[in-house]
Amino acid sequence: MATVPLLSDEEASAETLAVFDDIRATRGTDYVNNFWRALAHDPALLRATWERLKVVMGPGALDPLVKEMIYVAVSTANGCEYCVHSHTAAARAKGMTPAQHSEMLAVIGMAMQTNGIVTGLQVPVDDLFKA
Amino acid sequence: MATVPLLSDEEASAETLAVFDDIRATRGTDYVNNFWRALAHDPALLRATWERLKVVMGPGALDPLVKEMIYVAVSTANGCEYCVHSHTAAARAKGMTPAQHSEMLAVIGMAMQTNGIVTGLQVPVDDLFKA
Amino acid sequence: MATVPLLSDEEASAETLAVFDDIRATRGTDYVNNFWRALAHDPALLRATWERLKVVMGPGALDPLVKEMIYVAVSTANGCEYCVHSHTAAARAKGMTPAQHSEMLAVIGMAMQTNGIVTGLQVPVDDLFKA
Amino acid sequence: MATVPLLSDEEASAETLAVFDDIRATRGTDYVNNFWRALAHDPALLRATWERLKVVMGPGALDPLVKEMIYVAVSTANGCEYCVHSHTAAARAKGMTPAQHSEMLAVIGMAMQTNGIVTGLQVPVDDLFKA
Amino acid sequence: MATVPLLSDEEASAETLAVFDDIRATRGTDYVNNFWRALAHDPALLRATWERLKVVMGPGALDPLVKEMIYVAVSTANGCEYCVHSHTAAARAKGMTPAQHSEMLAVIGMAMQTNGIVTGLQVPVDDLFKA
Amino acid sequence: MATVPLLSDEEASAETLAVFDDIRATRGTDYVNNFWRALAHDPALLRATWERLKVVMGPGALDPLVKEMIYVAVSTANGCEYCVHSHTAAARAKGMTPAQHSEMLAVIGMAMQTNGIVTGLQVPVDDLFKA
């Protein structure tokens, strides 16, 4: 179904396996999801993406759960089925409750709705909002 | 610049003014921003949008600041200039720090990046992620 | 502001002027809007786009005003500022009333909202809907 | 496949069933489609979405069929598979002929095409188009 | 699965078959892919789309492989699953190597990422970039 | 206009200035464009973005000019005004001719058009296209 075959551990190069091992160790699970197995054909792109993801999604000024919800919001607006599924699962793993999931969806829907109305009206930005 | 004229208080109908008054009272400010002044031509759409926004963006299972950041994330992915400005301003008013703003942008960028790579690869959803 | 200069009649080639003349004759106005003046650098692309537009937007199974509203809806979802402005103006020229404009915006907003919620929920298509 | 289980009538709460009943009565059918069954986990969001949909998509200044076509246009530009299917089905139920379907697709394609060319050229909005 | 049935050669009209024959002759294959079989219900739209595609994607100032990669890039950003698959296959048929595929994906990801960050920051266009 | 102030060299931190210097040296120009000046508030995000951009956009299996055109294609589909301007300028600096620019726009338009028609038709992917 993908535009490239997904690589199993047996098919992966040593460089790719090293990234898979880090994914496993970081997440405390043996499971390596399909995204990384599709990226496995290009160990350099695989590593760059994974290393950056670790930094961006790790603890910082924002809670990791909040980061996952922002990720789901972007992925939803972009219509990325895989990303919606994987980051909704990640948000749940980080503690998102059904009530939080539901409110997130309501906010996404509200934002989409006003994005459409504002764009249809071509509302000019208030001076007050400019930095 | 908008596709309709923005209505001043003087030009607004009584129904529209009633919504403007509720916006002012709810937000504790005299300022009514351009989005509502453009919507003012249709008091029913204005009221429905405002009433729903109050419910969705108010306190609940998610923090109001988190809701604003989800709003900005969706608006950014949709390329809605007005919405990015107005909800970044709203997020700041609800306490978003420069470090949080910066991390939010990094997460949005990361999500956009992997949305593109996943879609280009057409990665199938892992069974594990399905509810 | 454009990524190419807009061509005046004086700067346009004979091939480009022939298309400009057909735009003027078809629309019954002397005004040639900026889109065509930006396309004027490539007479072949200009002509192909204009000839196709005439066919697609002309009378047929759908009313020309309905076609303009579909055009605005797509342009709004894609965030195309120029297209929203030009086709809202075209819809008005074809008789769109303020009440119709307002309802169109409400439908666009409703569609955007449920697009977001459906995508966030990843709702599977009902068998009933399949052709 | 969805990020939440779809609720059957047996699994639904009394509040949810009340909305399902109104959907059935309004549409004159026993069938409740998957979107509502996925939303059923949050009776408040379910009700708000359904109540608003009834108002927006009902008779008014625009014909209900025209509204469905605008809905399909937005859903297509946003790439929402479910929404394209469900609202194409709804448009057919409201009388859309194959010729109208085909013209709608041609207009959507035309709009997408010029959205892309205009954005690539960054054409400035003509003063004439501004309200 | 499509919103219209796909037409076999037996079901196609004479006008549609003439286009199918040209697709076969131009591409040197007997296979007519699903896109054309879905468009087959409207011979005029089928012919206009195919005739235009031949012109746009043929040899010119850009290499046909480069054109396919631009096509994949647009289709990826728009989340069009069918188009990503069909034009990735076309790019491969025109010689795209795995290393080129991988670099294309990295560029798409980079562009998506900075599109998001730039839009979130609402960076004003430098005077230097204006034509 | 941006959601953050753009930083001049005088306002930038030492870490930020080090990245600015590398941008200048790599590009052989004194000019640092607004994107980097807006990112300058977060030296870590600035550096990560710049370092990655250098790798991704540099020479490899694809020509740097082809990479810029892919970048413009994605940015156009996403409606990112700044990115369209800056990467069209970059493509020109790398040798894009007016004829190539024009063909790129025609391909983007063609892709957008068929993205819309395919999505409206919900065409299923041919088995032949699957990897």
C-alpha cells in the first residue's frame, strides 16, 4: 500500500537497525511502527527525522501531552490519516482522557469553521494583533 | 479589503449590538475585533458563531491556553492569516510565554514535516493504532 | 508583489492581446483583471486557461451563479485570497444577494467544521454511500 | 478504523439516543450514519453539531441541493474522504443529476487549477474586487 | 469505492473509447488506469483533461521526470492518495531512482516544515523577493 | 506584521549571530532574510532549521534547482505566500528561466486540478501502482 516496501529488522541495514534500537529504548517497547519501517530505506533521513522528533516532542516549556494534541491538530487540518492515528494513540499513551479527546475535536472543528468564514470574508488583521 | 464592509457600532442592528455587548462583557474589554464586525451583516450567523465559541473555548477538560494553541495549530496548517494573528494574541493574553510559543512552532513544523513524508510514502496505519 | 510583472496592453504580445480582446468581448467590459495580466508572459498557458474557463463556467446543467459559489468554496478551503475576492465579485455580478453570500459562508464554515471532526475521528465510510 | 468505537443504539446513552431519534425523524429514515455514531461518545458535541447542521443545511436563500454541492466542494479541497462520500450521496438524494455532478467536478478542478496558478504567481487583488 | 462506477471498455461510449485508445497509444501500454475509467462518464471532461495533461506533462523547458516530481509534491501537500501513487509510479517509469525519491521526500518534508513555521510566525515578504 | 518582532544583528544573541554568519558565508551575501530574523528569538530552533535546510537543499541525487521547484510546488499547494516568494527567488538565483517558471506553474495547476477531480470522484488506487 505504501509507495515503498516496509523494511523488517532482517531487511534493515546496520545503520537503520541502530535507529530502530534507539526508538525501542526511548519508548520502552519492542514495537517499531510503520512510519520508521517505510523511512528505513534512507538511513540518513530516518536518523535526522527521529533525532529531531525526540528533541521537539520531549519535555520542555510545553507538556508532552499538549505537544501531541498540537500534532494531532495539524495532522487533522492536513488530512494525514496515518498521523492522526499514530499521534492520537501517542496522546492516549501520555494520558489524554476521552473528555480531553472530545474537547480537542471540538476546538479543531471550531477553528476549521472560523478559518473558513474568515477566509471567505477576507477579514483584515486588527492592528491590535500585530506584534 | 474584506469581501464585506466591517460594521461600526453605529451601523450595527440592535441584534448585532447585543452580541457585541456580550463579547465586551465576556472579555472585559471595549474592543470588538474585525471578525465580528465582518460577521455583523448576518446577526444569526454572528450569534451562532459567538455562542458556540464561548462554549468550546471556555474552561473544561482542557486548559483554555491549550485550546488556543490547538486553534493556532489548525489555523497555521490552513494558512489563515487572520486566525493565526488573533489566536496567537489570545494565547498570549492567556499566559503563553515566548518559550511556549517557540515550542508550539517547533511542534507545528515537525508535524507538517512528517505529514508530508508520511503522505508521500503512503504509510499504512498500524493495526496497533486502531481503536 | 506578484512573482512576475503584470503586463499592460502596451507590453503584451499580439497573441496575448488576442486573448485580452476575447476576455473583454466575452465579459462586456474593458477591464482585464490582474490574473490574466500575470499569466500574459506565457500566451499558451494564458489561452489554455482562458479557453477552459469559458467552457467550464458557462451555462450548462448548473446555473452560472452556482458555479461561482462552488468556485468560492474551493478557493476558500484552499486559502486563495485572490480567488476568493475575484469569484465573490463574479458571484455578485451574477446576482448573488447578501443573504445568499451569508448562507454560502455558513455552509463553508459547517463543512470545514465537520471535515475537521470527521478527520480527527477517522470515521469509516458507510457502505450505503459507496457507488 | 476510527479513532473511537462507533456506538450502536444499544451502547448509546439516553441523550445520544434522543439525537439519533431526531436524525431519523428529520431525514425520514431509520439509518444513522457513522459520523453520528462516532460523535456519540460526547452527547453535547453530537447535539450541537446536529442542531447547527439542521439550521445551516435547511431551506433558506440557497437551495438545499446547492448547499450540498458547496459542502462537497469544500470537502474535496480539504481531502475529507468521508465527507465527499456522504455529501455526494446527500446531493444525489436531493436531486443532483449525473450531468450536474460532472459539471460540479469540472468547476472544482478549474478552481483548484487557478488557485494553484494564482498562488504560484502571487497575483495582487485588483482594487475593483474590494468591497 | 469511487463516487461513480468505473467504466470498462465494454461500458464506455465511442467517444470515451477514442480517448482510451489515445491514452494507450501515447503511453505504449494496454492499461488504462482508474482515473480515466472514473472520468469516462463525461467524455467531454475526460477528453479535455487528457488533452491538457498530454501538453503540460510532455517535453518542454523542464524534463518530464522533473514534472512528475513537481506533480507528486503538489499531490502530497494536498493529501491526494491516488495522485501520490499514480505519479510516483509515473516518476519511476521515467527513471526516478530510489535516491531521488528519497531526496524528493526530504525536500517535501522540509518545505512543509518551514511552510508551517513561516505561517505561524506570519513573516512579511522581503522587498528583495518581489518581482 | 509578524507575530514576533524581527531581530536586527544588533538585537541578536551571540548564538543567533553565529547562525546568521553561516547563512551569509554559505550564500555568499550579506543579506539575511526575514524568515531567519523572525526565528532568531529561539537560537536552537533557528540553528536546527538552518542546519537541516543546508543538508536537504544542497547537491545530491537531485539538482538544487529541481529541489527549489519542488519547494515552490509544496509551498504553493499550502498557500504559503512568504515561501512562494522566497523559493521562487531562490530558483531564479539557481538558474530557473521564465520558460521553466511558466511550465512549473502549468504543472502545479494541472496537479491541483486532477487532485480535485480525483478526490471528488474518490478513485481507488490501481493495484498496479502499489509498491
